[in-house]
Amino acid sequence: MLRLCNPCFLIVTLLLPYERRVKIRNILEKIRFKKSELRKEVWRQLDKPKTASEIAKDLKKHRSAISRVLLDMEKVGFVKCLNEEDKSFRCYVKK
């Protein structure tokens, strides 16, 4: 399998049609999600709506790390924020 460095990968993917780039990006995000133990632990915690603080307390991790994971997972489409208009105490649930 041909392995490209990051700049080369970016150049090659920019030459592809937009839909193909989005598909590749989504596949890479899903692979990244599956490799991360913290993401898996956060995913398991979302049986019911929870805030980043609640998850952080349960997992004994820092709230900012959990918030970052939740934002990444929301961007990819794995979780949904129930109260997006609020600046704090956002509740997340599995999509």
C-alpha cells in the first residue's frame, strides 16, 4: 500500500472531487474514533444525555479533554448536542 506524507496526502486529496474528499475524511475520522480508547469510553457513557462534566467525573478525566472529544464526535456525526444555544452545560446524546 502506498503511504503518503501529510502534505502529499493533502495535495492528492485536493485533486479529487469534493464528494470523494468528504468520504475519505469521514473514513479517516471513523478510524481515528475507533483507535481512541477515550472516545470509546465517552461513547459508552452516552446511554442517556450527559454533560462533559458528568462524563469527566465518571471517567476521572479532565473536563476539557472530554469536551474536546465530544466536539470531535459531534463534528463527525456520532453525537448530538441537545442544547446548542447554551454556552455551558451542554448535554450530548448518541445520534
